[in-house]
Amino acid sequence: MPVRRQHSPLRPSWRCPVCGILWPCSAAKLRLLGEYREDRPGLLAHLATVQQAAEADLTALNPGVALPDLTPRFVGWAEAR
């Protein structure tokens, strides 16, 4: 049986190892929405924590380069509309 790769962030680049795009990719967003279906505040707290880790990794990876605001990428998509 083939090994199924997860749409989890590849650190420190914070790209999806399956899609190759910036994480969270669409598949990761769908998985997270399913996992936190009944707990939107928990999802937002989780994403804020993940965003902090990404900011630390990306800052270390690119010293001296100002990062863009990562909030829309990590938290903004999950906020209630």
C-alpha cells in the first residue's frame, strides 16, 4: 500500500510537501476545518500559535528581511464571515 503524504507544513520554509505551495494549502485548510468543526475559537488559537512558529522560522531563514503580515495566510481565512 502506498504511503500517503500529509499536507503538513515543511519547516522551516512553511510550504506544503505535497502541493509545494505556501502552507496552509487548500487541502490543509479543509482538514483543519473538519478537525475543528465544532471549535472555531480553538482553530483560531491553533492557527495563531502556528503563525508564531512560522514567523520565527521564516525570520531565521531570512535574517534582515522584513516579513509580510502572515495573519491573512494563517488566521484570516478561518475567521468567521
